[in-house]
Amino acid sequence: MAAQKQHNTIHWFRKGLRLHDNPSLLHALRTSRHVYPVYVVDLDWMRESKIDCGSNRWRFTIQCLQDLDARLRTYGSRLFVVRGRAEDFFKEHLKKWKISQLTHDIDTEPFYHARDEAVRKMADCMGVKVVNYVAHTLYNVERIIDHNGGTAPLTYRKFLKVMNEVGKPPKGSETATVEHFAGCTIPPAAMQDGKYDMLTLEELGMRCDHPAKFVGGETEGLKRLEEHLIEKDWIVKFEKPKTSPNSLLPSTTVLSPYLSFGCISARYFYHELDKIYAKAKNPSQPPVSLHGQLIWREFFYTAAAQVPNFGTMAGNRICLQIPWYKNSEHLQRWRNGETGFPWIDAIMTQLRKEGWIHHL
């Protein structure tokens, strides 16, 4: 039986910048008369959290948002790009838009938890139902931690053991289509509100002097993924250590930014690979296979969910504490590709211009 469309819902896009395998968005569309898709850019929170982004990353982010907005508009919807604190926006618009439901994906990193908890408490006080689903990771990382006795597996071998005991990741949800958006509208006044139009680099005081080598967004991410899935023999034989870090053209998939921003679903990628491996003789295995790369990603997300300060050295109990020396001149030369070591300088020049380098 179809869910009754009874809610006015804000769907809060965070990392899941896509319409395929987005279960929280599907829930919003199936249960609501009006759905307001929202993305929040909180520069103050980023500064407080020491999240520093360069122009290439911001350009990629904006391209992801532009693509998402364009896809939503084909269904008579749009993306509201909010500037400021999420709590401030929700405090005003839960009332203004008469919201009864808030949906979003689950973020695993501890530094998101305080923000999400503050928004949930506010929503509860205002009688707004909060619904969220796992979609950015292969598993609910809490399930992996529980299965391992309440602690995150901190070696890849241990993680593989737990993963094999738990079983394959669940398959992703269906893609949101015109049928899902039917009967689910945005009032005209909100649809035309220019206050929440697209973010720009100029607005951020940034510019990119070089063309984008990798364009952000679900459309480009799925295109890139499908191009790789056609090369079945390459997939079956893929071993990460055998890729070439000095190739002018990437010898890997370059899908990591699309996975990181949620333009493509890790679960979708995993199960498409699974179909190919199932028909192959002696395919490559984790940790070096493409499945292995997705498992590495899952391993680190799971560890980061439980280990405080996982992304930094200071205060991180599993990180080697190194007494780094400080030399601002040397650091600046490294950043600018001016060390005098050609290999290092070439890498840093590529990173500065293209926003990407081979991790090896």
C-alpha cells in the first residue's frame, strides 16, 4: 500500500547529492505533499571545525549542487542552497514552511553528531518528525561495531572477517523518478525565492584559473562509473598497487570524489562489481581489487565513527605522535611546488591546478 502523503518535508541534502539510492529522499517523496530539498553551506561551522577547502574543491562542490538542482528541476522541484547555520535556518523555516517532517542521510563522523543532535532536539520541540537512513556507507557502521563486540575493527584483516560474518552489504534503493515526484510540489512563492539560489565561486571570493578536469555531479559520476563497468576484463584484473602514479592520464577510476560527495552510491558500485566478479574466473581480491578499495573506504569510515579525533594526529589514540618541526618557508615552497625536487614539485603543481593526484 502506498504511503499517505500527509507531510510537509524538508529533505536535507548533505553528502548524498544524488537521486539514485537515496532512501531518505524516497521516504520524503512517498509521504509528503510538499518536499523542500535543502543544502546548507555553513562557512562559520567549517572554520570552527577547521575544515579548509580550496577553489578546486569548492568548484567541484558547486558543480555537484548545480547538477542536483538541474535534475530536481526536471521534476518541477529545485534545490534551496542555504547560507548560514543549519540550526538558524531550520528554526525559522520549520515554522515558515509548516514542516512536519525532516529527512536526511546518517553521517558517521563524530563532528557531525553534535550538529545533528541539536537539529533533532529543535525538531522534537517543534513537533517535527526526523527520519534518516544509512546511504553513504556500505553498512550501518554501528552494526559492524556491535558485531565486533562494541569496538571498531582497527585492522583491515579483522574488518574483512567481521564483514564476511555479517554478509554482503544491502543493495541500494531505487532511483527517484518522475513517478515519485508526482503530486509532491513546492509552493510557487518558495520555488521563485532567489535568496536560496545557487552558490558561486565569486560569492566565496575564489576563482579557478584552470579548466575542470573532473566535473562534479551525479550525471558525470554515473557516466564515469558506467564507462568503467563496461571494461569487465580491466575490472576483474584490477590491482591498485599496479596502477601508475606517474601516468598523465589517471590509471585508476577517479570515482573517489563522486563517492565522497555522494554523487554515486557505494552500494550501487559494490553490487555492480559483484555481478562482474560472479562471472569471472580468478578475479582480483581485496585489499587490491576494486571491491577492496570500497572496503578500505568502509574500514576508515567505521574507525572514524568511534575513534575520537580520527582525522587529526593530536588527541588521536591510534595515531603515531610525531614531533613535526615547523618551517613556514619550507611549507610554502612545498605548497607552491618550489622545493627543487622535480617529482614533488610536479605532484604539487598537478594538485594545485587539477585538484587531484594519484595517492601513491
